[in-house]
Amino acid sequence: MEMREKTQVMNAEEIRRALLRIAHEILEHNHKHIEELVLVGVKSRGDFIAHRIAENLERIENIEVDVGAIDVTLYRDDINLPRDADSDEVLYTGRTVRAAMDALMDFGRPAAIQLATLIDRGHRELPIAADYVGKNVPTSHREFVRVQLAEEESGVDSAIIYERDGE
């Protein structure tokens, strides 16, 4: 199946600003219990996002927030099915989030779970909504959003919509 680049929906500056805004929103919503906050990113890009949000929180309020990462591969209910799944920084069907919540519960019962995502593209299969969204990007089922982060081999931050040809 051929894929073609359709459009860039976020550049490095837009990603930086979105993560800064999310950090401010997290502070506003959690100001009474900020010392109890732990950011957990879903591997492999979600952990980079969590670290960036933690760095923003430190710059804004001079607070240090614990950051962790989880691998949800074994918690997925669709691991053997062909799928266009959620990724760790793009919210789509909600299945990755459900798997992440299951994984978190194995570590104990958190007081609360809040969800932050860089991009929400819609098309939920489960009743899951993000508390903090960098950008809403409506897409068709033929499209997918690929996020690249500077921490990876590409060395750049961007979010690009790709479209499958021939479907």
C-alpha cells in the first residue's frame, strides 16, 4: 500500500507552544496537588512528550515532577489484528489509552488519571477523551498522522498527515 504525504499540521514551533500550553493547563488543573503529580508517557514518543512537559513545568513553576514511561504492547486487545492504531502521541481509537490505563493499574490504583495528547484525530472506538490536547486534527480513516520528534533519528519536530493510496 502506497502512502503519500498530504500536509504538515504542526511544525517545531507549534509543537513547542502546544506542549507549553498543556503544561500551563496541567498546572492550573492540579495546583492544589502538584507535588503528587507524576507524568507517565507511553513508549516510544509519549515518554519524550512527558519529559518535555515536565521540563516546561520546572521552568514555569520551579517544581520537579517525576516522569515515567510504560510499554503497553502486552496490554493491547488488538495486538494480533491488522489495525491503524493509536500511537503514543496521537489519540485515535482510544485503544492505546485503554491499554495504558490497564498497565498503570498493575502498578497500583492512582488517585486520578488525566490524559494529555499532542494530537487528537477523532474516530474513537472507546469512550475516551483527552483532558489536554495540543491540537485537534480531523482526519479520514484513509489518513494517519505521523509525529516526528527531535529526540529521534530525524532530529526534527513535525506532525504530518499521510494518506493511503488505492483504498
